[in-house]
Amino acid sequence: MDFDLTEDQRLLTDSVSRLLADNYGFEQRKQLLKAPTGWSETLWAQYAELGLLGLPFSEDFGGFGGSAVDVMLLMQSFGRHLVLEPYLATVVLAGTALRLAGSEEQQAELLPAIAAGERRLAFAHYERQARYDMTDLLTTAKPHGDGFLLEGAKSVVLHGDSADTLIVSARTAGGRDDAAGISLFLVDAASPGIARRGYALRDGSRAAELSFSAVQVPREALLGEQDNALPVIRRVVEAGIAAGAAEVVGAMEAMQAMTLDYLKTRVQFGKPIGENQALQHRAAEMMIALEQGRSMAMLAAMMLDEPNDAERERNISMAKVGVGQAGRFVSQNAVQLHGGIGMTEEYAIGHFFRRVMVFEHLFGDTAYHLDRLADQVA
Amino acid sequence: MDLRFTPEEVAFREEVRSFIAENLPRETRERMRLGYKPKKQEIIDWMRILNRKGWSAFNWPKEYGGPGWSAIQRMIFLEENLAAPAPELLSFNITMLGPVLIQFGTQAQKDHFLPRAKNLDDWWCQGFSEPGAGSDLASLRTRAERDGDHYVVNGQKIWTSTAHNADWCFCLVRTNPNAAKRQEGISFLLIDMKTPGVEVRPIISIDGSHHLNEVFFTDVRVPVENLVGEENKGWSVAKYLLGNERTGIARLGSSKAAVRRSKEVAREVRMNGRPLIEDRPFRTRVAQLEVDMKALEITQLRVVSAFAKAGGNKPDPISSVLKVKGTELLQNSSELLMDVGGPQAMPAWQQELAALSNEPEIGPDWAPQMAPAYLMLRAASIYGGTNEIQKNILNKAVLGL
């Protein structure tokens, strides 16, 4: 057992922190939000230069061969600054799908291009009616000539508006809710028949509704085994949970620091409000929640490579619950302890609050994962 | 960063587990599994078994008869001991007095008391709290006045756990009532409970047990060689004692055992015509506890490994996180277990029967200790520094408020 960072990990964290400190102040971020894509192409290029975009990819594909813990540290830094770029969508979600299911050719074509900052992907799986159910899939891919014809729609696809390539799940067999019969496809986002409506989520990050109407995809577009994509989709979602959990930890750290600062400087009744024990204890409880949440984010990262499916899924669910509850507690109390100013759009707390809120409602919320855990009580 | 235990740590756990399995007296294990507290003699016997193995002073350095374990090994050992379940090591002897004497004691004190403490030849208790000095310990008033080669002690201690079993008491007493700061007039004394003038009166707690006491001192003569550290410097000794490594403070093994037990009993009892274990709200409650225990387990590993890296001698205020969450979990898991028992957990027949002879027991064997455990654990967030005091510590020492 070992909680030390390696020299490489320390260097990584330091260089990312410097980059973000220079480029991701609250006011700077507001400017980035106004860009047409809702994030910064310039910073994306800088991430590529630093090697961040290929961090978890193998060196054979232009990556760094980094571990899940490396990604965790990076996401934590991103969380502290509410980074807007499509890292989760492209590198974590699509990257995981490619690594787990991609053929040699598919990986060779896409991973180095992602690492170089030249390609951006989105993972289009969840549908409007599905809520968090991974097998509730109405989108179909029917055989058509030498390939398939895609029909259906995907909802709240993270950074689906700016991706050039989509990884789309669709039924090649079976009916709604069947675990078998799901396949993944690599689809050019500019293909005829695809309509995209981009929008901002509540935290300012981008997503899209996608619809597929008689979209022709060639046979080579199949990513992984036909009819048997569910295990891959699960792993992709788990990677998303681990990365998002780390981001929430970063956001909680930022909220905790801002709140402490506020408690020490805001004066009421002639003294800093932090001298009131009711508020002091709330601050201590926030810290306790943050540390428990941090432990759970570590658990998620360290469990990603666990080969035993049941064990891995169970621990990832525990992490999602733990981080979800910690995130709610810390963010709600951060706003409360700030009072009125915490409610304003011009103050940063509310933005962190909304990031945590959005993540809680991705990849299965607290109730969903607690319910899965309840299933497994033995 | 790696959460997994090393093969050496796994092997160590296995060694501890099998030693406990082979050496813990069967009757003790069986009683404790049903939730009964170990009897005095069972605790003594178990401590001596561990001492023969060289493990009872699990956190002392090798030169004083400790096993020389790493912080991780100590944590594993305590966890296995709790999970067995085996009687806990008498903390007064092992985690409180031992480290204090090693740090502050004279050679004669070390030579005499340490070997006896780790073999439980002397049962120690802690004379800190007083009726007017609870969380505000520094306001204590028990007086010790120098008279030749003795201190003469007068005053009262309260909440003194196991004083009725104890041979000795380590005590905070006021040696200088006129010190500029209250903390500066306090000394740390070792008092033989057999000394004339020491009187122990029981306090029965809400679980019906006799665990707590009041201790009265009337002209109790204590030889000056029983002073630990310097006169009037007892506060730093006490601070060292309270801030000393608190590896086991979360007592996760106990919470785990209670949850495990809840699931076992939930297979036997029913809810709406089905085994309780199949009831959704019950399962969700268990799942939530398991999430919280997992988080605390990792937090504890982080604290322990950070502590080990820091050289392992500085009190770590983060251990207050372990105290708060650990005791919340103890309370929540004991609550769950009692709720599983339901009405069967409510009869107090045991206390009445205990006074009688060999009357047969009433009700299922899993029931009698559920409510007492729940009741007694309300104290977990009070003793050892209330959870509110722990939050004050976090504010001061970590958050800077």
C-alpha cells in the first residue's frame, strides 16, 4: 500500500497547475465560455503539447502510458479550475472505448490523432428514455449493403456538438433492455443523416442531442465485437465515473478553500463570521466530507483495472455514491456559508456547485448506484 | 499510489488471523460474537496470551518489548483483533500509559511499570475528567500538595472507566493553583488504587452495565517518585497522551462486525412475510453503511501511511476525522443491529436473571446484547474528546479558523 506520488506524477501535477493558474482564472474562464465551441482551442493545443491528451494511451499510439491514478491527478486539477475542454469526452470516454475495443488499425488511426490534439470524439450512448439504464437502447443499426444503417437518437452527449467523430451505440439484435445485441460504431460526425443540437449544460460545459436518420456506416466502422458491446460500455462508464469523481474532488477542494477564506474575512457583528462555532463546525464537517470523498475517488481510480467484474463494478458504485454525497454536502454548505454572495452568478462558488451537480447526474446518480449496491448485499 | 496491500502485508494479516483463531479461548469468542463484553478475566487472559507472543504492546518500540511493527501492521493487527472478535487490548495500559512512560518516565518507572503493564499484571485506569472538568479538562481541581517525599491528593475524578478493576490510576492533579495559566499548574501522577483514601463508587450507565465510576481521593499519599515528567508540566504529558498515535481510533473492525452480524440475523427474522435480508430499505441501509465504511477504511489507510512517513511521533490532527466518522459508524451500525432485533432486542430480562441462578435464557441468543451495545455506543461520540471537540481541533489545527 502506498499513497506517494511518483516523481513523474509530481511533475505532471506541477506543470498542469502552472498552466491552469495562468489561463484559468475565474474571469478568464468566463471569456472561454463565450467562444463558439464553449471552450478553448488554444488550450487544447497546449494540453497536447504537454502530453495530456495522450496521457492514458500506450506509447505505441503516441501516448504516455499513464495510469488511472495519473488521470485522476489531472482531473483533480481540472476540477479545481472548472476546465471546459472536452477531455472527459475525448480522452477518457472515447479513449477508453478505443483502447478496449478498437482494432489495431482503429487505434493507430485515432489514438495518435487524439494525443496530438487533431481529433475530438464523443461517446454517444445514453438515450432520452433510458435515464441511467445502460441497456435501454432504441437506436438501431440494421444491415445495409456491406455495412449498417443507423436510426435513432442520443441524448446529453458530452461535447457531442464539437466532436468530429462519434462513438455510437446501437442495437444490432434484441429488443429494448436486452443486454445482448448492442454494438458500437465509429461514425464521422459529418455523415449525412446526422443532426446535432448543441447546448450548454448547467455548468457551462457543452453537450448535444444527436439524431440519426438512415445514416450509412461501413462494416469497418464496427468498434469491437458485434452484439457484445455492453461490457465495453460498462468500462467506459466506469472510467467516466473515476475521472468525474476526481474532478469533483478538485471542485470540492476549491470550494472548501474559498469558504474558509470567506469565513476568515467576512465580518458581521464586529468579528469574522468564522469565529462562530456553528459555522466552524460546518466547516469541519465539510472537510470531513471532502476527505471521505477524496478516499472514494482514489478507490475508483485504483479499481479501474481490477479484472474481477463484480468486484470492480461494486467498488466503482461505492465511489460514485461516496463522491456524490460528499459533493452535495460540500457544495450545498459552501453556498450556505457564503450567504447571499454564494447565490450570485458573478461569484465562483455557484459555478463549482453546478459542476458537482451535473456530474452527480451523469453515469448513474447516487440513488441509482446505491440501489445497485443494495442488490448485491449478501 | 497503490491501495492494494503488499504480499508481505497480506501474509502478516494471515499470520495474525490464524494466531487469533488458534489461541483465542473458544468461550470468549462465542460470547463476544453474540455481543457480550468480555469479562475482566477474559481480558487479562487474552492480554497475557498476546504478551507471550510478543504482541500485547503492539505499538511500543522493540527495546521496550514491542513487536517493532510498522503503522500499517499495527492497523492490521488491531483490525483483526476487533473483527475476530477478541477482547480489545486494555488501551489504558498499552496506548496511553506505555507511550507516556517511554517518552517521559524515569528509568525506574519504565523498568517497573512497563513489563507489568503489557502483561496486565497491573490494570490501569485514567483519572482525567472531573465533575467540573469534562471537555474543559484544564479546569480540573483535584489537588496534590507536596509533603516531604509524598504528594497528598484530595479531590474527585469521574467517568473513570474500569476503575473498579484497576490496580493503578494515572491522574492529572493540580500542583500549583496559582499558576498564571491553568495549564501550567498541572502534574501527571501514578496512584496505587490500594492507597488508603482512594474510594471507587460505581456509575451505572444507560445500558445497565457498570463500566464507569467516580473516584474520590481523601488525603491520599503518593510517593514523589510516582510523578511522571516534571512537576507542573503534566499538561504536556496529557497532550502527548491524547494526541498520540490513534491508529485504532476509528474502530472500524467493530462496525464491520456489527454490519456482518446484522446481515446474519436478518436472514433469521422476517419482514412482511419474507426474510428481512430481502427487504429493500434494509438492504439500502446496509449498502449505505458499507459505502461509508469503505470510505473511512481508505481515509484511515491514508492517515496511517502519512503518519508512518512523518516519522510516526507527531500527533496528527487529521485523526480527528477518523474519530468523528468512526464513532458515527459505530453508532449507526449498532443502531442497525438493534433494529434488526426489533422487539426481541427490548426485554431486559438478562439483568434480572443475572442476579438469580441458572434460570434458562429467554428469547433468541442473538438478542440480549443488541440494545446494550446501541445504548453504550452513544458514549462513543462523547469520550476521548467529544465529536464537537474534535471539530474544534480540526478548525484550529487544520482549517485555521
